[in-house]
Amino acid sequence: MSRVERAKILAVDDEENFLRLLIHTLKKDGYEVRTAEDGQEALTLLEHEKFDLALIDIRMTPMDGLAVLGGIKRQYPHTEVIMITACPSDETRMLSFEKGAYRYLIKPIEIHDLKESIRAALSNIDKGKPRGLG
């Protein structure tokens, strides 16, 4: 069984409705999903559980998604990260990739694009390929 089929995903967003959508969509595809409503909660979960992939909203308080991304890549470099934002900018896109994000998605996200990005990121882990662009 490949990592894609049994992947454990951490979804981090301060919007409860978006987290519910992610849980419903990802569990339906067979992924194990955990959620966090802020960056500190996400980093605490990562201390206790291994995740293959994290989906992280950029605009959160008190710790923004870019800080969470930096923490994940320092402590858990093999966890792939897809950044998500409703307020895209060239700066956050550039910083996301500089800090090690696999993809950068803009809300509202097409479910097909999200699923394809997740499959690509998880396949990247399985094959040990260089980082993708998003």
C-alpha cells in the first residue's frame, strides 16, 4: 500500500467550516485527517504524531501559516506542506516556496485541484522527487 492510500494529513485553518469541508472531502478519499484551529495547536499535534502532509492557511492569529510552515520544515522536514490563502500575494507565495511549501493554493479552492495537489505531494514523498511548484 502506498503512502498516498494511507496518508495522514493535518489541516490547519481558523475557519471551522473550511476544516469541516476538508475533513469530509479527505476522509471520503481514505485519508486520516486531524485538524488544528491555529498554528500553536498544529505544532503541538506534530510533537505527538507523524503527518505526511499539512494543509495550512496563511492568515491566522496569533501565529500565521508562514511561521507554522517554518516550524514544520525545521522540525519535521519530511512532512510536505501545501499553503492555502484567501488573500494571495506575490510576497506570501514567494515566502511559502522559500520556506519549503510544495504548493500554494488560493481560496476558494476547487476540490479537484486540492485532491490533485495532495496526490502530487504524497507521490513526491513516495518517489523522493524534488519539490513541485504550485
